[in-house]
Amino acid sequence: MPRAAPLARSTRSAAFPGWGWLRARALRWILLLIVATPLPAAELTQFEVIRNDEGVFLNYAVDFQLPTGAEEALAKAVPLYFVAEASVFRDRWYWRDKRLNTATRTWRIVYQPLTSTYRVTFGGLSQSYPTRAEALATLRSGLRWRIADAGAYEEGSRHYVDFRFRLDTSQLPRPMQIGIGDQPDWLLDVERVHRFD
């Protein structure tokens, strides 16, 4: 009696003629999704909370690229506003956590076509920079930023800092705010929560 020949490896392909095509198409879609997935617009590369007798201080550094819409607006001399906000909370098991203090920093950056410089305004002080990279470098980090006085926190309690750095589209000229919403071309936002005793 003749012995049955082993099944060929291509039995699956013979049973499903479109299998190879389907697998190739699925692989293409997966690769397209990986390539099309946007990288985060901003990330914290340094974040440190220091508590001493003088108060609570924050060191941070944010690495970001301007979103396309913001970059185009800045090139057309539209002022952009960046905001760093840090709130100190005390944990409470019986109620919502108690906000002890909030500190905010706001920067305004605008391109000046007549002098081909970028002007950064912070806390009533302004300074011009020859390149956009130099202007943005001034707001990418903060060292020893006092976010709460020593009396704001309570010994023996657990506390945390809620930090946020963002491009504030609510301060753009009113006509530009229409339709921006949460468009990716304008989205630049990073947050971090850090606990300390």
C-alpha cells in the first residue's frame, strides 16, 4: 500500500489563496501606524522638588519642538504664550486634597521682522535674541523656582506637586482662537505629579 505524501507547507496558502496578500497588507498597516504615530510634543527631561527651611523649590527642564501651527504663527509675528504652573497639595483621606499654594510663570515670545530678532518677555522684563532656538532656550528650564513658602506645608503630612508646562492658546489673538481647540498643530502640554514628605 503506497504511503501518503506529507502535506506541503503551502497547504495553508492553497486553502486561503489571499493569505499572503492579507499578511503583507496587515504588515503595511502596522508599519504605517508606527510611522504615523506622533511623537510627544514635549517631555520633561529633569524634574526635582527640593524642600528646605526656606520653602519648596522646583528644578525642571522641558524638551519640546514647536507644533507646526505655532511655528507658522510665530514666523508671522504672532506672539505665543508659554505657561508653567506648579501647585502644592497636602493629602487628605477624609476630603479632597488641600491646595496649599500655586505658582505660575508666563513667557511671551514674538518675532520682530524689522530687526529679525525674537523678543521674550517674562515678569515685566524683555530681552531680544538673534535666533528662535536661543529665545526658546530661556523658557525650557527653571532652577530653584520657589513654588511655596516654608509655612505652606505641614510637618508629618504627605504632600505632592502638580506641575504643568503648556503653550497657552487662550492668549492668542481672538480671531486665531476660533477652531484651534485641541488641534495637534497647536498642542504642546506636559504634566508631572511628584510626591514628597
